[in-house]
Amino acid sequence: MNRRNLFKMGMALAGGSLLASVARAEERKQESEKDQDQKLNSGYTSANSSPEHRKLGGVLEVSSIGIGVQNMWRTYQTTIPTRSDMIKIIHKAFDQGVTLFDTAEAYGPFESERILGEGVESFRNEIVIETKFGWNIDQATGKRLPGLNSQPEHIKEVVNAMLKRLRTDHIDLLYQHRVDPNVPIEDVAGTIKDLIKEGKVLHYGLSEPGPKTVRRAHAIHPVTAIQNEYSLLWRGPEETIIPLCQELNIGFVCWSPLGVGFLTGAIDENTRFAAGDIRGIESRFSPENLPNNLALVKLLKTWGDRKQATPGQISLAWLLAQKPWIVPIPGTTQMAHMEENTKAGDIKFTSDELKQFNLELSGIPIRGERLPQAVLNFSNVEAPNK
């Protein structure tokens, strides 16, 4: 064989090899697409994927699922978790891609902020810390005084104390925990605006506010997020607050997205609560209402079987499917539960599945109030006129 024929043969072999490679690549692409479709239908996109990211108010990027540390100082059952175990959960959450960590001065008071500050110190600038002021708490003693306190000077005092407890020089997102009926929201928003100029606060939010107050606050300084209770067990924000967030480009953070444990299947009709557990005085969990409300858990278990997920993961996935700027912050003191929650972002509903789920959901009325009336009185409050 001469050199020219050898060259031709080489080119032919190379061409055949190239065609084979293209064919294999196309085959792999088709297999990948088929695999992705199968994963979408079954629920998971990746066994070990991290939560996706979302933006609150179009400006603050956070993981699509955050974590609340409220109960890391004391559980609903009134037990005291081991501090080192709580720190491990915080570290593991960060390792798994969680970047939004929620707390408040009222949790403890102060103790949850201290736990979070210690837990995130080594990666502080890689995450978003959100905390809340507004209750009337003595910053020196931690003593709870009557009512609320959003007086400007008190806000400044609280923020300075928060920075020390959180071991940081800034708070990424600072909420007014509840609207103070004695302080115009213009004074509150103006104080936060000053703190933002000083660099002590980066973003401003409201928790359980009245809608008129939101508009007034937003006119003084853009509100980045509203934090309200929202879950399959309590859908009240859908009426006014979520549409308002969409109108004003405000993010929405869901506290108690798992219905204080109810939506995980951890509560049944025989469950009774320990003294001091607030669920024991919420009428939605009363012996009279529990049997009816458990139909919701049955629905979640059915869909969990269908999507190869837990009831809690279905609950969180449903919240994520509502709006691309909604972020749930499930709290836990159990490592396994935290890992389960962070994987809920992998569960996807097709449009047809979501329609079917909502149709079945519409046939389940929830009986009972979400909180005792004395606590509900602090929600949906409008600030006084200036």
C-alpha cells in the first residue's frame, strides 16, 4: 500500500470514527433527556443536588430553601437541644447549599441569635442572615416587657446588640417582627433606612404586616421581603399579601412551611401536646378538628408515594411551585429532617400535576384557627398615621 492509499484509508477510518462519535453523542443526549424526563416525573432531579437560588425583591439572592433556627434553643416540646448538635446542623445545611438562615431577637430571647452567630462564623460572608426586631425586650437583661417596641432609638439599640450576638458587622435582612400600632411605619422605615446607610443593615422586611402598612413602608424604602406563615395548612397570604408582593416586586418568605410539623405526618388523631407546646392551644390541632384536617396529610402521603418523596417534601415543593420568589424556611433540630427538607427543591410538579394536586386540595377544608386569638391580634396590623 502506497502513502496516498494509506492516507485515504486513514481518512476513511477517521471519518467513520467521527460519525460513530457523533452517533454516540446523540444517543447519550437522547438518553440524558429521557433520564431527565423520568426524574421530573418521579420527583428528583439529582440525589445530592443543592437547593436552587432565588431572589427576594429582585435583589437579594438566597437558596430556594432556607433554614429557621427558632427552636434550636428550645423545641416545641420544651426540651433543650444540645448546642453542639445544633451547630453541626447549621454547618451541614451550609455544606448542602443552604444560604438563608433565619432567626430573631425574640427566640430565647437572644439565644437563637447566639447559636446562629457561633454556627456561621467561619462562613459568615457566604450566607444571608435574616433576623427580626419589634418585641419589647430589655436588651441588657432579656426580660420581656409588655407589648411591642419599634421606637427608633430602641430599634438602633436592638440592632447594635444583634450584631454582637450574631458575631457580624451587618445584618443582611432585618424584619420588623410585628407592626407596632403605636409607631408610624414611616418612622420605622426611616430608621432602617439610616441603618442601611451606616452599613449595619443591607435589606429591610416586614413580618405579618397589614397591606396598607406595606405600601407606606415601601414608599420610604424598598421592602425586600415579607415573612408570613404560609403552608398547605394555612393559605391566608394568598388573599392579599402574595398578590401585593407580586405587584410591588417584594419577595415572600414562609415561616412554618410545614405547619409546625403537621405536614410531615408526625401528628395523628391521637397526638396530645406537652404543657408549654403552643400547638396544644391552636384549635386546628384540637381533638375535634384533627381528624378532619388529617385528610390533608393523607393527600400528601398519596402524592409522596407517586413522586417518591416524603409528605414534608411534597409540602415544600408545592410552596416553591407557587411563585419563583417564594422561599420557605423550615426549622428543625434533627439532622435527618434538615437533609430531607433541603432536598425538597428537587421535587418538581408538572403543570398538569399541579392542577390535579390543587383540585384534590380544594376538597379539604381546614378547621380551626392557626394561632390563639391573643397571638393573632398581632398579625395584619396597620401602623398609625404619622
